[in-house]
Amino acid sequence: MLERINRIKGIGLLHDADGRQHTFKKATLVYADNGVGKSTLASIFRSCASNDPDLISRRRTIDGNFQPEVLLQFSNGQQSAFANISWSNSHPELLVFDADFVEQNVYAGGQVTTDQRKNLLQFALGTSAVNAQREYDQADNDALVASQSVRDLTNQLTGFHRGVLLQQFRELAEVADADDQIAALNERIVEAQNIGLIQAKAMPKKLDVPSFDVAKIFAIFESSLADIDLAAEQRVKQHLDSHSKPNLERWISDGHAFGEMESCPYCDQPLEGVDLIPAYRSYFNQEYNQLKASVADLTRLVPITTPEAIIERLQASFATASAIIDGWQEHVEMPPPELDSEAAKQKLDAIRGRLDALRLAKEANILESVGSGDTKNELIALWDELVVIVKSCNDGIDNAVNLITVYKAHLAAVNPDGLRQAIANFELAKVRYQQELIDLFSQLDAALAQEVTTKAEKQNKKDALNAIMQTTLERYKDRINQLLTNFGAQFSIPNIDFNYRGGLRSNYNLQMRGSNIELTGGIPDFKTSLSESDKRTLAFAFFIASVESDPDLANKVIVIDDPMCSLDLNRKQQTRLILKRVHDVCEQLIVLVHDIHFMRSLRDEILRASAPQNITCVKLKTVVNRYSNFDAIDVDKECESAYFKCHRVLGEYLNGTAQSSMEVARSIRPMLEGYLHRRFPGLINRGLLFGQVIDAINNAQHGSPLVHAQNIANELNEVNGYAGQFHHDTNPAADQVQIIDGELRRFVERAVNVVHAGMA
């Protein structure tokens, strides 16, 4: 229980308020005019309840020189102090209904927001539901944390799997020789990018297989002439040698070609009997000459048939083919061809040596046949061995050509994009099995398992919360509608439940005259369909329904700020009855009001069943610089009418307790006016001056109730003659009239006697 407000400094109009002299009771009623500090006081209580310093900081005194400070005294010697922008301890047992409650939990600006429905649900729930919600909130938070951990780890992994789905990245197999495979694929990409150049590269060509035509040579070797006189040949040679003339033999041979002559064409001597002439005829025989020419041609034919250039050409062709094959080795691995040029040269030299030997033999024995078929076959066999060497080399070149051809065909089918993707996969596989990634996946597995566990726990807590809230909110709805009915409201809440959209929040609708009222816009809507009184009534019903359902209400301090704001007479009466009922079951009820008459009626309602010592009334009054401070209040005196006040002032004067003679003198006439108005209700116009009232009594006709006052008309007239001098409407110098106590007392007694005795 709050026992006392020791002090409030630097907060709103409560710049330096001291409430130590005013002890709060079970029922504490605080009166204040509007704009004096009720809302500030309510915010202080709310701040203490919720431990929200901002509620006070926002209300710091604008022109004050104090830092915000509060000292509240609770029962059992407990204190709550606010200083240095914080509370020493909070008191959540304070339940406050004020403008902040309405704005936070019900509506603001004519609309009901999502946040307000969320806050309302939190406020409306009972202890069991609050505990269930707390457990659900914790489970929800745990699930959010677990999910966030999964997202964080997933985000960390995002930078590694580069466009590949995380699961695909995770399932990549480890590749031990990834770097080697990547290098090979890069080479293939380079090849694919240079495919045009590669396809245009020269292909190796086989060596030309040399031919060996020895038929003509062996035809010469095998030729012979049996009719040639070799002695004649010797005789002619001796003759020719004896002359030592160049070209002599040709000259003679050409002369012999002229045919048979009887005499020498040179000296015309007869040729018959000259022994040299027959020798000439034998020596210069045409067939013989032909044979000699053929044999002589062997010197040319043998080198042509077995030239040294064959080996040179083979070596040159082989060098070209080998160079081309070497150029392909960077793309295709293949055995280089081999040419045993030395062996080929040996074969060729052996063949040419044999032919030269046969040539020399033929030249020595021109008329005889040299060589044989076997010799010829032997030479051909040697040549075939040379050809085998060449063909063996060509087989190697053929193998290279085949491998290159296959490679070029394969190269044409290479897809560079596919190779790049394969490289990317190998690169990903390398990344996937880095220790950092292995650790991240282990953490992700743990986080996923935690997420599953926390989500399951969240669902369990949600199911438990749902079961409790469905029962709680149904009971809550029924009580709200009962309160609305008692208030005479023309609207009700047909349904109230909850949902988890955007966080746990209440979900309800209003119904008026069979139509649903939209809470946030629409037609009809909350803003235009409900009056300010209706809206305030709805908020108050929400608050009271929750308070009444609190099983710990006996330990709660209920603070109500201006409960009957904008309420009509019936709703004020119902509010009074409700507050009385709450007072009876709570630990303490504190009501802040600006309507003194409501305060008095609430006090009287509470006093019917409570001892006077259990209720206290305090007010906030305006002090220096229009700040506010606590003060005692006499509720009855504050509520009395002008008539009763004047009657009291005159009575106090007669009892010797009046403070001001002028106030007493000015109270005489109003008391008599009030007396007449109450004695003759409706018969005396309130706009009449007192003298005119007396005239109305004197002029009353038979049958008028005013006739019964004619017996005091003269007395009233005389008293008015004295009292009128103290009122400005009849005496502009009323403030300057000197009051004689004996005279004043005599007219006061006469006026009171009229009221009490009804006669002069």
C-alpha cells in the first residue's frame, strides 16, 4: 500500500511538492482542477509500476531548477525513490488507468492499432496466462535465436558456394587431385579457345619411298656382240694413238659413215689392199658403237639409280615430319617416328658399290655379259631392306597422324563452358573441404538441430498458451460486455480472441445496431461511430475487466485517473459503483478526479461499508508560480451550494468562528434568496433582484403559494435594506461600507430566524 508521497520535485507542475502531511489510506481520493497535475501524478505511479524512467523524464518541469525526483513511502517501511533518471525499486502492484493506458492499450487518434491490441492482450491476461505467455515468449525468442544462428551460418557459407545451392555444395565429393585436374582442364580450355589455330597446324607427311629401277642397267650388263674383231679394234686404237690428235676417232668415224668408197676422199688414192680399212669397218660397226655407248652411259646411270640425294631427301623429309610431330606433342602424347638413315645409307652404298663393280667389269669386257639374275635379285633385296627402313619410319608417322586426327576430332567436340563448369566444381570441392568450411558445416548441423528443438518447444508452449487464453479471453469478453451493458453502451464485443501475426496480440471487433465497427478505418468505423464517452467507456471496461479477473487483486494498488471524463450521469453512477466494488477487494484504491461532486459521491459510497479512518481526501492546489502542491480538502465544503455556503458562514459567525465580517455581510442576501428558491421552486425567477422578489411576494394573488410568504415580506425588505449595501449591484461603493459588529449580528440573527421559523 502507498502510505505517503514524501516529495516530488522537478516534474511537471509538481515542481516542489511535499505530501508528507497527507497519509494515504485504503481509499485515497485526490482532487485537482484540470491542468494542475493529476496526469503527472498518474504518470509517476505508472513509471514506478513499470520502472520506466522515460515517463518522468518527458515531464520534467519546463522552467524548473530541480532535477526530477520522487520519494514514495510504501507500507512496511518500503520506499521507492526516483533520482538520477532511475528508480531505486519498482512496484508492479500499481495498476494505473490513465490516458497512457488508453493510448497504449485501446485507441489513439480514433483508431485501434496493432500495437494497442498487442498491449491489451498482455494487460488482460491473468497470472496463469501471463506465465504461459512468458514461457511462450521465451520459447519464441529461443526459436528466433536458433533460426538467426542458422541464418547467420548460412550467410557465412553463402560467400563460399557461389551460386550453387547450399545442399549441392555440401554434397560435393572430396577430390584428392583437384589441382591436377584443374590444370588439365585449363589446358583443354586453352586448346579449345585456339581450336582454329590448332586445326590449321600442319600434319606430318610420310617419306617418299624411293624406287629402284635396275632393269636398264642390267640390260647393258647382260648385252654382248660375237662378230666384233677385237684385233681390228686394237689395230685402230694403235693407229689413233699414234697420231695423238684429239677427236681423231670421231673424225674417222664420221668419215666412215659416208659408206663404201673406192678411194680416199681426201687424197683420192685407191683404198683396196689397205689393211687398216677392214679394221675401221669392224671397229666402227653400228651395233658395237651402240653397245659402247650404253656401257659408257653406265657411269651416268649407276649414280642416278643410286644417288646420295636419296638419303639426303629421306633425312630432310624425316626432319620435317619430326618437327611437325614435336609441335603436336604439347597437345597429343605420341612416340616420335625413327629413321635409321645410317643403315639406309649403308644399304645404298652397298648397292652402288656392287653396281660400280659390275660397271667396271662391263667396261673391261664390253662384248661380254656381266652380272646374273641372282646378282640382280640380291641388289633388289638390298634395296627392299632400305625401303623397309623408310616404311618403318612411315609407320611411325602414320601412327602420329592417326593420334593427331583423333585429337582434332575430339577437340572439335570440346565445350569450353562445360570445362569451366567442371573447373568451378573442382574449385568448389577444394573450398568445401577446407577446415573452415568443415567447421562451419558442423556448427550449422548443431544450429539446425537446435532450431528443430526450439521450434518444437515453441509449439508446445504455444499450445499451452492457446488453451489458457481461450478460456481467459472468453471470460474477459463476457465481463466486458456486462460492464458495457451496465454503462448503457449501445455497442458490444461479440468476439475476442488472439493471433500471432506480428507478435501475440488480441483480435476483437465491435458491434453496434447489428453492424460491425471497423477498428482501423472502413464504414462504419471506430472513430466516427463511437462518441468520446463510448471510447472512454470501452477503455475503462477493458481495464476493470482485467483488474477484477486478477487473482492477486487483494495485493494490488489500483490507480484511476479521471474515471468519469466525458461520461454522462448514468455512466458516472456505474463508475462509482464499480470503483466501490474494486475498493472492497483490492489492497488500495487511489482515484484522481477533477469533479468534486463525483469525489464526494464516491466517498459517500465507500463510507457506507467502510470506517471513516480508512478513507482520505487530498487535493492538488495551485501555489507560487502556478506550480502545484498537496493540501487537505473538506469535500463537503467544496461541494456545498452558494445557499448552503452562505448559511454555513452565517452560522459560523453566530458561533464565533467566522473569519471575515464582509463575507458574513455579503452572505445574508444570497442565503435568503436560496431559502426562497427552495421554499417556492419554480415560482421565483432567478434573474430577479432580491427587491423584485419581495415585490413578487407582496403582489401575489390568492391561490399563489407566494401568498404564504407575505407575512415575512416586511422582514425581508428590512433585512435587504441592510444587506443590499454590501453588494455592488445595489451599491457601487459596497467595498467602502463600514461594518458595525452589533448591527451585523442583529441582521444575521433576523435572517437566520426567517429561515428557521418561517416568520419575522
